[in-house]
Amino acid sequence: MTTRDWLLSDDPETRMQARLGVAYRLARDLARNPLAMVGFAIILGLLLVAAFAPWLAPYSPVEGELANRLQPPSWTHWMGTDELGRDILSRVIHGARITLTIVLLVAVISAPLGLLVGTVAGYFGGWVDRVLMGLTDIFLSLPRLVLALAFVAALGPGIENAVIAIAIAAWPVYARIARAEVLTFKGAEFLDAIRMQGASKLRIIALHVMPLCMSSTIVRVTLDMAGIILTAAGLGFLGLGAQPPLPEWGAMISRGRSFILDQWWVATMPGFAIVIVSLGFCLFGDGLRDVLDPKQRSRG
Amino acid sequence: MIRVEDLSVRFGDTQVLHDVSFEVAAGESFALVGESGSGKSTILKALAGQVPVAGGSLALGDAAGAMTAKARARQVQMVFQDPYGSLHPRRTIDDTLSEPLLIHGLPDRDTRVLAMLDAVGLPRRFRFRLPHQLSGGQRQRVAIARALMLDPPVLLLDEPTSALDVSVQAEILNLLKSLREEKGLTFLLVTHDLPVVSFLCDRLAILKAGRIVEMAGVEALRAGQFASPYGRELFDRTVHG
Amino acid sequence: MSLLSVRNLRVTFPTDHGPVDVVRGLSFDLGRERLGIVGESGSGKSMTGRAVMGLVPKPGRVTADELTFDGQDLRGLSEEAMRGLRGPAMSMVLQDPRFSLNPVIRIGDQIEEAMAVHGRLGKRDRRARMLDALSAVRITDPERVARLYPHEVSGGMGQRVMIAMMVVLEPALMIADEPTSALDVSVRGQVLDILADLVDRRGMGLMLISHDLNMVARWCDRILVMYHGEVVEELAAGALMEAQHPYTRGLVASLPKIDETRDRLPVLDRSRL
């Protein structure tokens, strides 16, 4: 019996085998989607670049030679240099770490928060639902960047505050999605059955309701990554995100703006990075959605 | 084992049950028969603690009086109509059967789950399958197994075979009958299907518009001798279409 | 000449493990009569009905040596030509009427709309025909019902409206796929009565697809018993008890009776089929 047969077995012998089997099927379906694989490759690239930034970057991201300022792309500086003579490639590589940190922190804060609010509102209904969803609507009615701006203005500029601000602006969407998802199966008999077994409300929500909302939330978060990166870059561009000399992509574009006509590469190179990484998350999220769609789950 | 006295249930302004009373002895199999809207399922839900009771009293199992949800779970469990909707789509059979044991902190989960799979006639190799890998009849066996995990004396059956194929219905009915004999269970069956009552039950109550119009033994059903006109109408409709 | 002739009908779906035949070489003729097709889930009975209507969902493939409706070869007919047939020539009643009626249009308007799409009748004639059709399905106050929205009628009434909607176009062939399983027992008889009546009075051909042996035996002239994509037995409706094939006999035996005294029901032994 090959590993593949073992994974695809209809009669797994252990819990572990059953779980690995499910994961293998997901991965297999995902691998059949070429665009999702392109997205996956981009995200993997981002992860590797961020992990090995100090070794990959040819120069220091913060120290430059003023004699070499605003050099066009060449063999010594593949992406050219900026107004302080810093190597843009090195800054973009180090910037991957900042972008990844922001994206992951925002996802880790906002997705569970949204999931919790949405499932609780959807499951309990009544006044709990009205209060929680009213709150959600208030946050949802404000444009994300404007809301983030307001929070950063209140909390003060900096990466940590930018993360908090973006997370506060991002969770309502997940709450809405999770609630809508809960409403589709709220009356299902498997929830009646678990209630009849005497399960506590906490247990029902955490172990029976949330897992069913998980896949749509994961898909949405992945698709939102692009938006989060852009919001972070926007804050950076406005000078409210990462502070100099940190090589944050948005901040780099902001500084390059002054030279956009004569030294295009200063603003364009980090712009490329933002576009490519955003695209990667979008493609991967699209693929995930196709695979996690419950209608497709039943296929062998 | 089950005592229902003057039970009334309201949904908003409409009263769906009017002073319903009946008793089911331990080990007896009792059927509630009627059309949709007759309130038969509502009685089941009231006994399961899923709808608020507007008046009257309910007593269930060995204990009397008000019960916590956890205590009630040890007394009564339910098998639902739709085997596709009553199992959590993302949990394996093992998860579904272990859950009641986890909730009630019972030991020996592995042994109990395997023993229960044997009891309901499911192969042990199905243990880690997901519901979508099972047929309708197999899912209904899982639902029955789940209901029996806590060894409750009373089982509520809500049209347990009406969503199944004919040949599968026979298997599930046989299984229910065997389990009742082995474990001395008390059944309360809700159905619109008189032949199923004839096979599985000892007595029945006929409901119409939230009231019991007649109570009879299964012999009366087999002989087609109902006292009420509505009972005879139901019988005729089954026999002659 | 028969209304519908089917020879060696096959419906195939591709799967991960190669193509799977859902209907395997089915042949039958349907005249102006009531033909029942019984089978359990997965027997291919619904796919047979859909194949005739040209409604097999993608990526399913339909092949047949002969598939003739009223002298017209249905094989290789364009989707457009099929759509022209569906409605005025053949129509299908589905399980749950609530999913087949448009919830925001009044019932009367929906029926008239169906006529307007296919017919060339004037507006006044359409209205008269619509009211006729509603009376034909034994709706006692058609004027009132015509003004209702689909959610304002019960399941049984909804199903009758669905049938009325097909009847106005006077199709020659009606395929009813489990037309009563979403309905209460008390109204099932009425709906089937109406269908049977249409066959008798208007000379329609009816294909009644169901899992319910007794119901089909009661309402049809002839029964095809399907198992695993094939017809295992053809029976006259009254002869259910004389069935020869072990599958049919097994099915009949496994049904509980109203005066049931058997301790256990016999279970179908699939390994011997």
C-alpha cells in the first residue's frame, strides 16, 4: 500500500489517518488549480525572503552611501538606490518582514474576534444579535482606511498601532460572514442533537458552530490579506505606519513620490512588491475558496 | 416512564397543543400519529426540552420534576427524521459518538464507541469516516448509536425512517425493534405512517389540531377498528389511498 | 404509435474513478397512459426523466439508440429546440413546488406568463385559459387563488398550481418526479387524482417517478421497476404481488403492512441481486 492509498483510504484506522486524509485531499484539489499554485508560490517566496532577509539582502537596509544616492537599477544595485543612497532591493527584502508581520498580526487579532462575535450573534439571536450586529454595522459603515487613520491618530504613529488600527477596522467583515454562515445551519438537527446531549453553550459554539464557519473565514482572510497590505502601505505612505528608517513598502513609496518623474524606480520597486504579494494572496484565496466550498467537499 | 398531563404549548398567539395527556409505561412503545400541523412533533420537542411549555406537566424517566439539561440527557435522547441534517458534516463518526461521553465525563471511550458500532450493525472500519462517506441508512444507524451512547431509558423517534428507501427502512425498523428488546427501551414514535406503527408499537394516540382524538391499542389498528371518525379516515386513507 | 420511444438509453457521469453509468441501457415505450417508474435512491429513475427532458446536468452525457418523442428524434437536438419543446410538448413536475414558483409574482400572472412565452393567445384568452387550468386542478375559487403569491398557499395547493401551470400549455407528455413526497398524506391523493384525470380526459402521457411502490401501483397502468440503472421488471399495476424478480419481491416483502404481525421484516439481500 502506497502512502497515497493510505491517505485516500475510505476506512482510516486512526484519528490521525482520517485527519491527514482530509488534509491530503484538500492539498490535492488545491494543487490541481494552477493559479492557486502561482499564488502559493508567491506567498512561499514572501515567507522565505522574510525568513532569510539578512542573508539575502546584499546591503544594509538602513545605512546608505550618500555618494551613491538615486542610482538607477544596475548590476551592483538591482533596483537602484534611494535618496539616501540605500540599496532599494535590500530595503524591499527587509520590508517583506514588516509586511508579513503586519499581515499575520492583523489576521491573528481580527479573524478570531470576528468569528467569535459573528458566531455568538448568529447562534443566540435576539437582543444579543441586535447589539453585536449593531456594533459591527457601525464599524462596517466607516471606510477601513479612514477608521484606521482615526485610530492611529489617537494612538500615535508606529507599526504596533498600525496593526491594532487595521485589526479594529478588519474584524466586522468576518463577524458578518460568520453570522451569515451560522444562520444557514442554525436550525439544523445536529445542533438539536448536541443540545440534547447536555452540551454547554460554550462547547456548542466553540466545537460545533465555529468549525463550520472556519473555512469561509479562512478564505475571506486570505483574500483580505491584499487589502490589509494596501491599508498598511497606505498608512505608511501617509507617514502614520512604520516610521523611518524602517523599510516599510508604503513608506518607501511615499518617500519616492518626490522623485517619481526623474527617478521612477524609487517609488516603483516597492510598488511592484506590494502588487505581487497582494496578487499572490488573492490567487491563493480564490483557489482556497474553490476547494473549501462545501459542495465540492463531497468529491472523492 | 413518560407521563404527560394537560400539556399546552403556544408559539406566540397560536396554541399548538391543547391539554394533551398520556402515559407510557417502562418498556412500552407508544406512537403519536397525525398529519403535519397536528402537534405530534411538538410533543416530542417539549419532552426533549426544546420548546417552552405553557401549561401542564411532564415527567420523564427515573427522575421526577425539573431537570438540568445534563440530567435530562441521561434520561432521554432523540433520533431525528433527516439523516443528512442530523450529523455534523465535519465530524467523523468517532467524534459524533465520543461527544456525549466527553460531555458527561465518562471513561473508556474507545471501548464504548466500538461496542456501540457493533450494536447498531455498523462495521468498525467506518469509525473514522465523515458523514458524507455514508449512505442514508448508515447515517441513521450512527444517529441511533449516538442516541444510545448515554444509555437513556427513553428514546424519542421523530419519523426515523420516512427519509429512507423502503429496503433500508426495513433494516432500521428491525434494528430499533432489536435494540428495544435487548435494552428494555421505552419508545415514543412520531409518524404519519400507520404500517410502521403496526410493526413497532404497542399503543398509539391519534392527534388532530393539537388534541388527542383517540387512544388505541395496536390490535385496533391492525383490525381497522378505530372509534373516532378521524381515526377511521386516517386508516382508510392508508389502505385505499 | 407510441408517444415516447426509448431504446438503450445511457446516462454517464465522469468521476475520479472513470465514467459511471447512472442509467444503463434503458428501453421502454410510453403511450397515452400512466407509466410508473419505481426504484430506490441511486436507481437512476430521476435521471431517466431528466434525460427525456434534456435536463441532465453537466458533465453528464446522454446516449441512446432511439429517443423519439411524437415522431421527433430528440437526440442531438439543440438546446434551443429542446427549450421550445419543454412546456408546450412535454413538461416536468418536481418534488417541491415552493422552489419552482417565482416568489414575487402572483400565481395567475405566472401562469399567464408561461402561456405568453409559448403561445400566441391574446391577453383575454390567456386569462380565461388560466382560470380554466386552475379549476382543472380542482381549485374551487380560481379568481382568488390567481391573485395570491406562492408563499400564501399551502404545499398541496402549490403543487396543484404547478400542475395547472403545465396544463395550460397542454403538453402531450408529463413527467412527474416524486410529485407528492413534499406533501401531506391527506393531499397526496388529490394531486395524483388530478394527474390521472388529465391522462384520461386530455389523452396525455404520464411518467410517474417515485420510490413509493404502493402509490405507483395504485395510480399507474404499468410499472417499470429500476435497480442500479436498469429495468429489472415490468409489471401491470395490479400484478405487484405476482412480481417475479427477487428485487421487486424483496421490496414488496420489506414494506410493513397495516396489520403487521411479523416479528422482523425481511431485508433485501443485495448480494444475491
